[in-house]
Amino acid sequence: MAVGAYLAAKAKGREREMKFVGIDALPGLDGGRQAVADGKLDATFVYPTGGREAVELAARILEGEQVPHRIVLPDREDHARSAGGSR
């Protein structure tokens, strides 16, 4: 959606008036990281789903282990300075 907002603003010649931030940072040609590198987005964030951690913890619980009651997953920001973009 962030790239769509950028494209709409660009179509009106207003893309330099605002910042565009995505929330997926997906790899690949259509992903957020590439959009940052291409200068379409100013930043994109990665928020992990926690799926892997949930399965690992479930397995530990089934084995009778004690697990933490609270787990904080890290996030990551990709922005123009780190992705080689120019916005």
C-alpha cells in the first residue's frame, strides 16, 4: 500500500512533499526493501510473525519445560541510508 501511495503522489507531482513508510520489508523485486533501494519508500519495517518462536515454545511446553510468560520479538527498520536509496 505504501508504494501505491507513492505512485499516486508521484502521478500528481507531489512525491517530494511527503515521506512514505511501509510495514513489510519483504525481499524481492516487488518488496519493501527494493522499494526503499529504488527511492520509492523512505523506510520499511519488519515485524516478525512469531510463528517460529510459537512452535518452538509449544514443543518445549509439551516436553514439560518451563517457558517465559512474556517474549518480545525484535523489529528491524530498513531505510534509504541502509538500502542505498536516494529519497
